[in-house]
Amino acid sequence: CILEFNLFGVDIDVRAGQVASLALWIKSCSKTISIGGQLSKENKSNIIIAKNFPAESSFFEFLKESVTDELKDYLESLSVASTNLSELGVLVDMPNNGEVALNNVVTLINERIKDYGAQNPDDYYDALIACRQIIDIVKLHEILDKGFHVVLMNPPFGSFSANSSNELKKRFKYHSNNLICTFISRALEVSSDFVGVVLDRTVLIKNSYEKFRKNEILNSNQLDSVYDFGYNVLDANVEVSAVVLNKNRNSSDVHCYDLTQVDSKEKEILNNKRLKKISYVSFKEMPFSAINTEVPDFFLKMVERFSPLSDSGVKFVNGHTIKSDVFKRCRWEVIPALTACDPSFMWNGSPYSPYVASFNEVVMDKNYNLLSNHPSTILRSPEKHKKSGLCYGKRGEYLDVQVLPSGCTLTNEGFGGECDLDTTLLLLAYINSTISQYSINLYCGQHKGVGYVNSLPVPIFNNEDRKKLIKKVESIIENARSILKSVETSNNFISPFYMIDKVTPNLLSDIVSFLVVQSDLIRVLRDDIDEIVFNSCDLSSSELEKVKQFKKLAPEVSYYFGEVDRAKMY
């Protein structure tokens, strides 16, 4: 009874459908034997293979001529709707069957194939295949028309095919150019109660899915629970999550489970030890309506209380797409007097280098005269480039922001934003703080586009703390640049021994000691900045401990010198 009346499935792959049908039948038989029941010799599972309608078959023509006009109209509209069924599957938009009883249609078609076979015995086998395809499509329509109490799925993830793109974009308003969104939307259409989905975690946090999250997952308070499983769950190398949507729920709390660090995930769900309740309204108010089971209370309060970075004195902008082998060079490769192109410094990101970076690349066209004519170039807001302020590189788990000098061209890997000096120094302190680095990862992956960074909430610092932060940042910049003045690949370079008054037998030791001392001073100053920011963000003791653990995993700053470097230099 369960196979026949309660479980239904659709697949566009014939072999997958056959295997699923057989597996269900075997499991049913096993259960029947265990309870002493009588085995059914017939596999009654409702697994349907979605194949295109055989509109060109002679049997279909015969069928249309042997039914009522009303049924003929329905079959013709069904054939049109199912033209691309082998790609669309359950996403197909079935026609209105009017007064036609779909369960009677299957019986009628089975009768007509017998009549056709009696009249056309040589063509009976091909007609029988077409007959079964038509019956499967009618059954699919019947199933979708009835609806379900529960829909469970691990839907496909990826872009639309050329054949189905226009139809899917027209049919599903919040498609986000990805099949997974259309499948979830379709499940919500046919389910009266629950939808359970296993999915790539990017759907829950990436900004390109914001409209989908707001209007489908978070719509009408139907998000019931969220589960983050982490990596090594599916065959694909992606972070895996699951969501349960309940169309009839009356609670405002979403049940959240962070299971990324546990092995027995099912056991942890059942014992509720990792359960955390978060209001669905809080998710809607998150930057880009990101859904993250790990979001701490302090960050939810920050989002509620503080303005985003874009309203706090700087708004980062995207850079140009530039053909590397044509227009990009290292600065030491270029001799301006011998170069026909007018070069300018370029910001293209850097290794982890908070506060200060070396600008080692140039673009071989200062005024875009050649760039704009190249087919690979995409210019983005050129009027906002070459202004002083802040900059950062797109890639990395830990966000790091640097001083941006005037005259720099930005790229699609290196972003920048104009701001005044005091704002530059204050925001350098905050954005490079551990709180900022931790917080942005709550709604952003390793590719930190300008939209993510511009949405980062910025605490309000009192006057005393502002002065302390600015002073400490000035000291960090001074110490970092004093290190870089002895690094030959840095644009701050003066000489290898510029800090040494005279040559002594201990020259190398003196140099290394100087560099290590400067690095240690920067570490202390950064710790001081973290403490000020911590005190401005209302963290609980457990939240503070988690953020400090995150800090310990940060990469080493590229211009630091420490004991490891000392050993290498000797």
C-alpha cells in the first residue's frame, strides 16, 4: 500500500528510475517477509521516467482519432507541454485538464493500444513503447495535480540548458539562474505541508540567491529548520546543508543545527544538544538575508543597531577586467622613458597584508586609451578609480584592508573605495580587526565581493576609542613601512640596510633584530585594537572565546618577521 499510494518519484534518467523502482520493491518485500505478510509479485512503485511526448508516433494519431474532442484537445495540449519533458521533469508546466478525469485516461489508452495492435500488428512494438510513454506522462500529470503532503529531494545544481532556459526563467520568478532554485519553488507549489531539501550551502549565503531566499525560503515564515553538515557528505566537494520548509508552521523560531564538527550527525539531531533557535526575522535582516546556523547573537545585534560600511564613510567599487598578458606588468619591468604606454600603479590584491601592502604591479595604459579598445577589457566606474582611501583583495578567508594611495587603477581582483584620512584610519582598524574578519564570514565565502564588504555593520566608537584606534593604526602603518623599506620588491624600498647607521660585524643580526622588534610591535598594536573593538560589540564570554579561536587560525602577515624568519636568514 505504501509503494502504491504514498511514495512517488520522477527522474529523467531511465537507469536511475529503474534502479530506484527495483530498490523500493526489494525493500518492500523484505519488510513484508519480516512481518509475515504475503509478497506481491508485481512492482507497484510510482517511479516515473520523464521522457518527451511521442507526438510523431502513429499510435498518437490513432489515439486522437478514437477519443472525444475534449480528450483530444487535452492530449494535444499535453504533447505541446511535454515537448521538453526529458530535460524539465517535474518542472514542466502541465496543461489544464478541464473536465477530463486523468485516472480514466490511462484506462482508455490501454484499451486503444489493443485496438491499434489488432489493426497494425507489424507496428505494435513501437506503438506499445509510445503508449507507455504517453501513460507515464498522464500519470505524472495526475501525480502533480494531486499534490503531496511531503516532498523530499536532493535537486540538481547548475545553470539551465539552452533548450529549457527561456521556459524556466518565465515560469519561475526567483530562479537565480540555477536549477536548484526552480526545483525548490516547484516543490513548494505541489506540497501542502513539508518540503525537505539537501543542498549546496552557497544557496543559503551567496548574495546572488538573495531574492530567492527572501521570497521562497523565508517567505511566510515557512523556514522550519536548517542543518549545516559541512564537507565530505556528498560526492561533490561542497559544503552541504539541508532545510525543512513547513507551510503550516506557527512558530517564529527556526531550529538550527551546526553539525560540521561531528561524526554522528543523526544522533546529534535527535538529542537536540546542538539545537539553536533563531528568529526567521533575524535571517531576513541579515546582510543579503543569509541563512547561517552559526550566526551569533552579537552579530544579529550589530546588524540591528549599526549602519553598514557603505553608510559609514566608504563604499568599495569593483575594478576593471584587464587582459593580463597585454596590460599588466611588474613595476620593475617597466622603464617609462622607453615605454610607449603611460603606466600607472595597479591594485590587484596581495598576500595577507592588513593595513599596508606593496604595490608591485602597473597597468600599461594610464588613461585607458588602449584599454578601452581591447575586446577583453571591461571598464567599471573609471571615474571612481585613482582616488586615495582603502583597498582590499577579493580572495581569502580572512579579510584584510590596506591604505590605497591616489593614482591606482583597480581590477576585478583588487577593489577600492575613496574616503578621507580620518575615516581611512578608523576603518582600517575596524575592518582589519578579528571581529570584522569573523563577522563577514557569517554571510560570505572566500570570494569577498564589494557587496559583501559594503554590508558589514560598523560599530559606533566613542571619541576616546576613536582617537586610540587612529593612533594605533598610524603606529602600525609607520612600523610596517619601516619593515618594507628594506624589502627590495616593495614600492616602499629604500635600501637593504637603511636602518643601520654603520656596518658592524653584527650587521645581519642587527637587521633581523630590528625587523623582529617592528613585527612584534605591530602584533601588540593589533591585539590592542581587537580589545577596543571587542568592547564595542557586546560579545558574550562564549562568543568571545569562539572569535579568539578564529583569530589563532589567521594567516601570518606577509611583512612580519619572527623567529622562523630569523632562523631562515641565518
